Amino acid sequence: MARFHTSTGAFVGITKLPNVFRSGFQAANRRLFGVIPRLPWIPFAAQRAISKVLTKNFSVWEIGAGFSTLWLAERVNHVVSIEASREWFDRLQTIISHESISNIDLRFEWQAEKMASFSELPDMSIDLLFIDGGPRGACLANGFAKVRPGGYLYLDNWDSKHFWEDQVDFPTKYASKLTSCVSLVDFVPGQVGVYEGLLLQKASSHHID
């Protein structure tokens, strides 16, 4: 698809077109000077939407670590982040140690079944499940019960349906268990392209069947 559309053909929208310059500038800095924006590599619209719902008492479970991990840690109480790339794990661990960041539990795990296991978590115990890596479909299926009523799930690269395997109909299938489902299409930091993220809010307990 053109650079103004997602892989599934969704247009970024007229009001977001100026973000191509921001994205392009960051991409040029990255390629020419190795300067990587310390932002989540998710649509700009998703950054804004997530930042509005985060509070300092949030507990976050993240699949797929990155600069999103650092960004989240600045805004919430605690982040557990699972990363399958040893290079990214080591890079982030160095930053965390150098900056004495105490509210990130960064874990290296490359086995899909372990990345998608939430067995250590009680049901309804986290405020945000942030999925941007690993076996995404399995993480969504297994992790939904771990999000508290009224909590949130962020699903990055929702337009890449092959990432989500048999969970592409999740928003429809679980509509009665959701308060909202918002598609967030925009450019992303550090590379020129349009992608889609999905922000779900789990229904309050008295609305869940």
C-alpha cells in the first residue's frame, strides 16, 4: 500500500498527514546519525491515547520491550516487560542500570509458549496489557483474564493480521466484555509508514457476562 495507508488499506486521515514530516525527520536522524527517538515505536495517535489513560498507580505487563518500556516506566508504577531479542534486552538493561530505573522488571525469554504464559499473574491483576511482540494471538487470548475490569489492552500492528493468528476476530467475539475498542492509525517514530494499533478497554465487572 502507499505510505499513507496501512497494510490493510486504511487511510491515515487528512489531519494526521503532517505527521509524515515528524516521522521522516526522525527516520533520517536514525539512518544518518544513529539517533533513535526515545518513544514507543507505535502510531503517534496510539501514544496520545495511551498517555491519556495511564496513571502513576498502573501495573503494566508488556510483551516486546523497547523504548516503549522506558516511556511507560516514566508514567506508571511498575512495568514487567518480556523481550525475545538478546540484543534489545542487553541494550535496554544497560540503560535501566545506567539510569537506575527501579520500576522495570525486564526479562529475556525467546520461547513462544513462555512468552504467552501468564501463570504467575492472578486474574484481574494488571491495569494495562501492552502487546508488541511475541506470539501475539496467544498473548491476547491468555492475557485478557489478567487485566482488571476497566483496564486496558494495547495491540500494536493490528493491521498485520498474520501476527494475531486466530485472534483477528477478538474485538467482535469479546464485544460484550469490552467498554471500547479504538482503532489508532498514524505514522510512527523513526520510520516512514502508516500502521494501526488497537486500544481496548475491558468492561467493568458488573458488565462482564
